[in-house]
Amino acid sequence: MGHSATGSGQEASSGVEPVRLSPLLPRRQNPWLVVEVDGSSAAHGALVWALREAARREATVVAVTVLDAPDGNPLAGAGRGQVRAHLAAHDQLEARVLRAIAETGVHGRSRTAVLDRPVFDALTAATRGADLVVVGPRGKTVLRQAVPRPPARRLARGA
């Protein structure tokens, strides 16, 4: 007679353990759309488009505002003035995103971030062909532009 599968620990006494199967194909991550929001009407239009595209593609929009170092000095410390500027920029960004959400009706697909100029420059350089290497505790990843494929040639039937 077999053991019944109950929560009383009988599975362990029978020596049978459940087998966890890993998925055969890793699920592709949903896309991210990074939009620079600077208060211009063009940036607002880009944000509205990105929100609609995110809803269509099940993506996440990261709306960013870019802060330059005070007086162009990248080594300047994060003093109180810099912290206040960061908070004020974040509040303005949140207000702009809320306005775009109200216009599109797309909820739950956005995040906001205030980036320092060097971080944003690295991201935009990657879009123009520069290698971007992300190094973290779990390893290194290189983001490169995909090599364009040659156009496919179609053969005529019967050729």
C-alpha cells in the first residue's frame, strides 16, 4: 500500500522528494524605455509616446532628469545644495510623469530617476555604438550594438 501525500511529513519518510524542474527556455525580460524629461514640449511628447509604447509592449518607462555637477565640477561633494537640487529635480520629474499618465491613462508602467551627467552620457554613448560594460557583484555584462544583418535575398519559385 502506498503512502498518501499529506502535510504530516509522510513524504520525507518514504524517501521521495519533489523534483524542481528549471524552465527549458529562459523568459525574455520585458523591455525598458529610458526617456530624458527636461521640461520641453518635445520631451513631454517623447514621454507620452513611451508610456503608450510601454503599455503595448509590456515594458517599463524610466523617466530621467539629468543633473549637471555644480559649476561643472564633477568632484564637488554632495552638499546640502546638491541634495536640495536633486530633490527638487525629482519632484518636478514626478509632476511631469503624473501629467503624462493623466494624458495617456497608462498606469503602473513608469519609474523615475534623477541621474548625474556622467551616467546619462554613458547610456547615450552606448546607443551610438560605444561598448557599455556593467560590472556588479554578479559579474560583468557588455552591451554592444547588434551587428546589422544583411538583407535577406528571396529566391523566385522554381529557381
